[in-house]
Amino acid sequence: MRSLRYLLVVSALSLYAAPASPTFHRDIEPILQNRCQGCHRPGEAAPMALLTYEQTRPWAKAIRAAIATGKMPPWQADPRYGKFTNDLSLTPAEKSKLLAWIDEGSPEGDSADAPKPRTFPQGGWRIPQPDAVFEMPTEFEVPAKGAIDYQYIAVNTNFKEDKWVQMAEVRPGDPSVVHHAIVVVDQHDGSYDEQYLGGYSPGATPQMWKPSQARLVKAGATLIFQMHYSANGKPARDRTRIGLVFARQPVTEQIAAMQALGLGLKIPPGAMNYRLDAQVKMSRDARLVAMRPHMHLRGKSFQFRAVYPNGDTEILLDIPKFDFNWQPYYYLETPKLLPRGTVIECTAYFDNSANNPFNPDPTATVVWGPQTWDEMMIGWLDVAVPAPGSAPLPALRGALR
């Protein structure tokens, strides 16, 4: 009888036993693979690699501080508006597990619990191994000082047939001096309309669309590399390249780039909360696929809104604390249906005061310009429209939200 009572007590206590302490291989390594290793590996933007226990353990306290302050993983979107496929933010369970692991001494655990190591394409790409790679024909020599004019460098594709590009990644040769790089396509079709293909800016992620979606690059097209360099005090050399992955199945939706431009920018000295608005109107039915805000060092916040033809307004993306060093595209989990006549409104705020630690000169009147000490306000949009020969988009009536 005593033995039975003892077993019942032990069984009851086991129901309330504390969960096992998290270990690196069982609990933490999967989180790092999903949220961190895309940047925290050799050759990427992050300052240290987090691929192994030996690489991660020395940074435990720094990781804790970055998680507690929300600095890492870098994700600026207000979670109340929109859901995005490339969301790097930690779930509450992941955050709790990471903090507990660090607070309990960062144990390694059993290596047998480790997930299969994440593999990456050769050449440092974040997209699958490209089908085609184009690069600047020669290195550009960046001086140690001074303003550098935009460089426009033409690279022939020599494509013998039209190509549908499902993924595009622009990689600078020396990210320390590349303020941004934009690659546009001259289709040589008489339209004189150069179309955006892909770009790089600090914190940028590759552009990747769904299998049935792609950008069109016509046979014989030329790529134009628009390069904006910023001197950093040391001479440097750069040879930026772009990798392309072609669509593997029929393309039903063509991805087109649009911009809402705030060209009337003029920020007074010391202004802490300067507002600028811009908008762009849909001339045809489309699906909104992705958004990206662009500002420089005085950028403070940025919001995208849709104003539908029936007068309804919806916040699509809100960035309450803009970070110049992290400017990804935000890819919607579910593309947003935009009927013809929908207006995309963008509102940006700038801080030109001495309270902004990144402000180059709070005494300056700041206008639109290409250099980092100037400012810009661009709301980039990727929209999907029917590809040539494809059926129209489904009826939009009643599907505004």
C-alpha cells in the first residue's frame, strides 16, 4: 500500500516538473537557422557567424541585449498591419527560449540533437544557384574622400529569347562603399522605359516571387547598373553583380515595379518631425506583392496606405522606426487585390534635429539628393498584373480586404 501511495505521489509531482532547460543543439540552433543564419555567416552583412555552438557561445550576452531591445532580428514592421513571408521577428516562444538558454549558462547539450546544418548556394548567394550572373565589366575604384557621381554601367545580356526572372539578387563587391545599386532593363523595344529588375541597399534581401510570377527581360536586352558609391575614408574597389533565377513553370503574372516619389522634400534645420506625402494610382487591376520604403539618415518613420475606389482606407505597412541600415522589401503573405483607381499613399517623417544621432548636420536645410547627407523619400511597390496572353485577374468586387 505504501509503495502504491509513493508511486502516485511521484507520478503527480512529475506532472509539475520543470521543463528541461534549453540546450543549443536541441532548442537554439533551429531558431538561428530560421531567423539569423541568412546574414550571420561568412561573407554576409552581419559582423559574426552564428553557424555553430563555438561561434555562438561567446556572443551570448550580446545576443541577449539585442533580443531584449528588439534590435535583432531586424524587423521594423508594426505587427498590427499585414503579414509578410520574410518576417524575421521572433515568436514569443522563440524569444523566451533564447533568453532562458542564455540565462541558464548557454549549455551546448547533446550534438546528436542538432538539426541538419543549413546549406547555402555557392558564391555567397541567398537565392538558389543563379541561372545567369552579370557583373560590372571592370572594378570601379572608389576614392577615400569626396562625393562620387552616380555611375551608369551597361552590361549586355545577349539573350537570344525572352526570359522570365523569378528571383534576382544584387550583390556588391564591397558593401562598405556601396550606398545602393539599382539594376534596370533597357528592353530596346522603342519604349524608352527602363524597367527595374533588382537592387541593393543596406539590409536588402533578394527579390523572390512565387513560381507563377516573374519579371520579363526581353531578348537582346541590356542591363544598366546604377551605382551610388560613398567614400568611407579608405580607397576601395567594387565590382557589383546580379544573379538571376529563371522561372521553371509558365508565368501567369508579370511583376512590375512602381514608385511613390516625394520629390517636394525640403526639411528645415532642426525639424524633428517633418512630414512628406507621396502617392501613386493604379491604372489597371493589380495585386500588390511587396513594398519597400527608402529614406536616408534623417528618415524617422514610413507608412503605406491603400485608398480604394469606394473610399475605404487600409494601412498596408507601417514602419514606426525606420533604420537606414535595414531596407528590405516586405513581401505580403497574401497579395493584396488593388482595383483600378486605387491610390497608394505614402507618408514619411524625418528628424533633422540634433537629437538624431545619425544626422550629418542638423543646421542644414535638407533637399532631395543622391548623397547620404541629402534625403530621399520613395515608396517602392511590386505589383502583379496578368502576363501577356494570360487570363485577367479574378473579379475584385467584394474582395477589397
